[in-house]
Amino acid sequence: MGTVYVGTYTKPEDHVLGQGAGIYVYHMDPATGALTLDSVATEPVNPSFLALDPQRRFLYATSEVMTFEGQPGGAVYAYAIDPETGRLTFLNRQPSLGEATCHLSVDRTGRFVLVANYMGGSVAVLPVLEDGRLGPVTDFVQHEGSSVNPERQEAPHPHSIFLDAAERFAFVPDLGLDKVMIYRFDAARGTLTPAETPWVSVQPGAGPRHFAFHPQGRFAYVLNELDATMTAFSYDPATGALTTLQTLDVQPDDEAALRSGADVHVAPSGRFVYGSLRGPDCIVSLAIDEATGQLTRLGHTSTQGQTPRNFALDPSGTLLLAANQDSHTIVTFRIDAQTGALTPTGRVTDVPSPACVKVVA
């Protein structure tokens, strides 16, 4: 049996509604993808994104709120994972120093958690202590600027933060700036400094949101929220530089729905990339040319629910789990290894306002 962790929105904030109770822990049948609820960790408010340390001993959750302990900003919560049951035990929490903490990553040593603060327009690094608890922020970077959309890009809005395979560089898609910011990451001190090429721009008004590397490390992909496009980049691991290869419209051709891209993941095989689109409520599937990194649209699959904010691939690359935030469901799909096609196999209807899914083998 595998374990699936689901982060939810638990209370209304200015920018989102929530009906969840915390972090839901499910057991998953790896053959069918069927989920059975085990427990719920109720400590965090709006745990909208989750990340695990490499040894799967600890789980970290954002608290996507505008104020924390009476001060402007969000927070990060730390949990110990029971190795037998997968259940969570609360360890501690720390302020993130920026409002609406929406995304986080853990480095491969398990020593640091990197966070993106969407409304605060900032990124930060928190140290992990020996027992998995979090220490106070070791570095904080405030973004500056704006872009062309006066309603959504009036200020910086970092939406995620990712490390490359060597963990020399951190990448921050900033929806408000139409840039992917690039930082050198010091894994000894837990600090971020601008790289030699400190950013790469996407097309004006695109609104970059989430980011994924190809398993070979030579290419990367960004799903742009505001115009529902996917941008492919080549990657230079020596300098951290990203070079734009292609920007592809991934909205269904006959769909007049809102353009609202959300999450992106590359299949472990490196042959396919998937993106969630919240306007038409579907997953777009694309083939990757492994020689050039460029993309070809294959098709769209309904998530059988509303607002697929986040989704996850299981470690084997055979299952995709889509979290439908506004219809309160998680739908499981089987992935065809040869074609990349998605076939629904089941759903869970007892998870309110799911925002993030993490699958552990």
C-alpha cells in the first residue's frame, strides 16, 4: 500500500474559500489507485501545499494565510511521519515572513525548506533541525516590479520554488513579473543569491505559475496561469540559465472557458508532460521530443470535477491523481505508458477543498 497526503484549504481568505479540515492521510492501493482515508492532521490553517524530506521521515506544509500570530505573513508547519502507518505528528511551525505562503520544496539533504510567498512577493529559506523541526528563516528575498495585467500583475507574486538536480540553483516562477527568477542556492548556509543570469522572461501577461524539470535535466517546463500556455526551456546546469525553446497554447481549441493554468509534471519516462487547466477543468497531455525538448499537444482529459488545482504522478508513473478543489474530489487516472493517454479508474469524494496531492510509494 502507498500513502497519499492531501493538503486542503480550511478557512476563507481574501483570495480563496476553504472547507477542509487540514492534511488528509490516505492509503492507496497501488494496483487500482483506490484511496482509503486513515486520518487528518488538523493543526494547520490552509495547508495548500505539501513537501516531504528525501527520507520520507518528515512532511512540511504551507499555511497560506495573510496574518500569522498577529503579524503579516504566512507560515510553514513541520510533521513527523510514522514509518508504519504514514500518520502525521505535529512538530512545530515557523513564520515565512511573507503573506499567502503557497509553495515549498525540501532540498535533497533534508536540511532546508524553501518557500514562495505569493501575496508577500517574496521567497525564504528555513533550516530543518535534526529532529525535523523548523528553525527561523535563514534567508529572505523580496521581489520587486510588475507586469502588464493591472489586476493580477500589479506586484510580484512568486507562485512556486524548485531546485535543479544538482541543487546549485533555485527557480521561482513569479506570476506578477512574467519572469522565472534564478538564484544560486548555498546548501551549506541556506541562502539565495541572484544567478549570473538572474531571470528568464515569458511572454507578457502569461503569468508563470509552476515549473518542472525533465528527468534528464536538459529541459524545463513552465505552465503559465493567465494565458494557459506552456513554455519549454533548455537548461544549462553550469550557469543555471534557461533559454526559451517554445511557448505553446494548451487551452482546448473549442473551449471558451476561463484561461487558468495550474500545475505541471513530467512523466518519469521523460516522454510526456501534463498540465492542469482550471477553466476547462481538464488535464492537457503533451509529448516531449527528447532530442529537442519541444512539445506536441496530444489531447485533453476531463478531471471529472471543478478546478483541478494540483495533481500528482505516482513514483512509477502509472497513475495520475487530480485534486478538484471546488467539487471536493480526487480522481485517479491510469497512464498509458506508450501513448500517455489518461483513463479514469476511480474517485474520492470525502476530501473538502483539496489543493495539493503527494503520493508516497
